[in-house]
Amino acid sequence: MRNGRIMLLLLAMLAVILVACGGEDPAPAKPAAAKPAAAKPAAAKPAAASLTLEEAAAQRAGGPGSFYVGDLSQLVGPAPGPTLGDADDMVNLAGLERERYLFDSPYYDALVKKSNFTNQTELVYDGDPVEIQVTCINRTLATCKLVEEVLIKNTTERTQGKLNLVVTSFPELGLAGPDSLALVRDGTIAFTEITSGYVAGDLPQLEITFLYGLYPDHEIEYKANAAVQGYLEELIQEDTGGGQVISRMWVSGGDNFFFCRDKINTAADFKGKKVRSHGAALSDWIEGFGANAQFVAFAEVYTALERGILDCGVTVAFAAHGQRWYEVTDYMVGPLSSQLINTMVMNAKVFSDLPDDLRQILVEEGARHELEAMRVTPAWNEVWTQRNVDAGLEFMPFTDEMKEIQANKAVPIHVLPNWIKRVGGPDTDIVRLFNEKIAPIVGLKINDDGTTSQVPVTE
């Protein structure tokens, strides 16, 4: 009996000890409402969302991807790839200062805003990778290489391989270029580079920014370009059934040169020459000098020059070097001032079928590609002219006589009147746009009868 009481006492003491030491819970507690996998902090917006634009620019300064917010020196640094900068593959301050008008423009500011640096779109899509072919005029061109190094690489990186842009070219697809708008419209081409001169037969209005000789320098041509891009984008969208302009290939070092087999000492030496042209307005300029303009697909010009089918070919310095025209010509004559711009357009269905986040990331990267083109191309005229000279060409600058013929004959008698005819006459929307946006920049107005008259330069 006594032993039983002792046993009960011991059991009671043991129970007290277990409670004090934290014994087993009566019913295993649920894991604190199972916090949903440490819920991602409010849509997990990137840290960049809290950055100011100035802070974002400072973070990206000194190389590819840098952009301007008041300090040009932040853009100085390596180019995004070999042969895409100056002779040392760098972007130097002198070139940036020379083309400063690019960075101080409202168009540049709009690109920075469109790029969404302080709160860029997050990747949400987690389905199968989407592959889209990007068609360049030619892979050898520096502009195509820039697309590969910037737009394609950065889009792939930001989408973690969910959107893959794969480069091809007109020669690889057996294309010449004049039908490129139609091919985007019907979906034969998904995403391509459009050069206005090539498609002038389909949409001559686009040549408003390619009226050779009308724009005396890069800054004036850039102002004209920027002033009408919104309208031209609407034209392209309408013509391609809703095609989307993703980016533009701005080349502030994109002057045209005549690459000729024979020496061009005077304007008379142009007469009768068979000259490859890449657009209707350029053909008018060539005809104004008494030469015979001929359209030849870019990839076929080398052979035509080699065989004497052509006497000269006209293109930008980097394109001629890329196609090795220095092997079949001896002289480089010019420059014919040009603020080159080609437009990158995506088929409407291809664009609309993209998931929302991939679509917006592509738009942002398209704007950033434009910004990078403005950063690297100011050096291109100088560096590519020198590379052609180093390859054996003799550079021959336009004479004063040639410049006078351009101003007093080629432009007012050939280039401008013929363009007015191609767009349907002076009573058209595009001519009214010219008078509203471009006349105040160049000081020349198109009259109701198709003639021109001087007006004050106010912009």
C-alpha cells in the first residue's frame, strides 16, 4: 500500500518535470498558417525601381548600355563589340561632343523614358522559348553587328532565353530589299530592317528623310528625322497591317561616298558613269550630275564593279569596307552628308502573339538599342574612312564645283521635284508635313505649284 502511494507520487513528480521541460505538444501546432513560401515582396519589383534616373545612369556609366543624363563623359568607354567604336574599339568624348545635338534632343529624352531604366519590366513568362528571325540587309554591315551585340544579346539575357532573336540577312534569304515592307505585311519576314530608299516604290513618303543634298549637315538632318518619325511610324504601321516599329538604326557617322574605278577630279567626270544607287532620291541626285543611276542588290555590287558593269557604287564607308569594295575600286569620293536611319519593323501578328512581358521587354530593349547606336556611331565616318584608305583607296573630297551643282541643280531641279511627283504632288499630307516640320529646319518651303521658296530657319 505504501509502495503504491510512493509510485503515484513519483509519477506525479515526473509529469511536473516533463511540463516544465517542454514535453510533447498536445496536438502538433500547424506551421504558423504556412506562410506562402515567403511571399515575394509585393511583386518583387527590382531594386532599380527606387533609383532616380541619375543614379541609373551612374550605375551604367562607362561602357555599353550607358546613357546620357547631363554628363557626356559617362558615355565614354568600350564599344559593345569589335569594330563598333573608334579605331581602338572605344567611344571617345570628342566624337560625342561633335554630335552633342543627339543627346540634348527631346527625341533622346523620349528614348530614355521608353527604355524604362528605373523600373524595367519583369520577366513573368515561363513557357517554351519563342524564336524570331531578325533579317538584316547584310551580316557584314556594322549596323547588323550592332543589332547582334546589343538588341539580340540583351533581349536574350533579360528574358533568360525565353525570347531568342536569331539573325539572318537579305542575301541568305535571296532578297534584294525593295519588297521588304510587303514581306513584313504578309508574314514572310517576321522582323526586319527597312531602309527607306529600298522601299521608295511602295512608300515614297518615307524618303522625306533621305532627300540627299537637302540636309547640309548631320544636325539639321537629325532634327528633320526626329521631327517626322511619329508620322512615318504611322505610315509603316498602316502599310504593313499593324507592323510594329521596334527600333531604329541611327548612324550619325553614316555619310555616303562614291566608290569608283576611275578618278573623279571634276563634276564632269561623273557624266555617263554607271553608278549603283540604293534609293530613288539618291538616283535623282546622281542623275543631276549627269551619271546613270542603277539599282543593284547590295550583295551583287562587288561583282558588278569587278566586271565593269558598274563604274561606281554609292554607300556608307562601313558598308563598302564590309563588302571589300576597296578590292574592285580605287577612289572614294564624297562625302554626301547623311544622318543614316533604318527602321526595324516586326510583323503585326508576331508582335501581338508575344506574351505581354516579353513584348514590353522587347520594346524597352529596342529603345536601348537606339540609345547605344547614338553612343557608338559618331566615330564611324572617321574610322571607316581611314580603314578604306588603309585598304588602298584614295580619298577625294567633293570640290567646290560639285557642292555648287548639288545646291543649285541636283537638289532643286532633280531631288525635290521628283520626290514631290512620287508622293502624288504638292497637295498631299506628306508635303504638308514637310512644310510644317521640315521647312522651318532647312529654310525651304514647297509651294502649291510644286516649286520651292526660301523661308526663315526657326528651328
